[in-house]
Amino acid sequence: MFKTNESGLDRGIRIVLGLVMLVLGWGGFVGGWAGVLLQWVGFIPLITGIIGWCPLYSLFHISTCPVKAQTR
């Protein structure tokens, strides 16, 4: 569907960051408006890391995915 534009390291960092944000927000470690913000914003890096495609990378024509060698 979408062309992958994230490297494996980029995807791993996003998944871990998203999970940490969700745990901090939903686990009650951070309260108030900051906790609610973490609860919802944490889904963005988690989902983009899982699918390997970042809409902002596409918008700005950025890719951390290594270029595959062309075969003849």
C-alpha cells in the first residue's frame, strides 16, 4: 500500500518510544493534561513504527530506509 520509508532502527525506536509514552500516560505515571496527551500522542510513533511508513517523511521526501541494490 505505502512504500516503506523507515529503517529498521528508526522503526524500533518509534515502537519503543510509543510504548513508553502509552505506559506513562495510561499507567498513571504522568497525570493531568500531560498524561492525556501521552495517552493519545503515543499511538503515532507506535503505529508508524509498526507499519514502517511515516506520512511526514513522505511529505518532505525523507527516507531512512536503506536503498536496495538494483539487479540487472
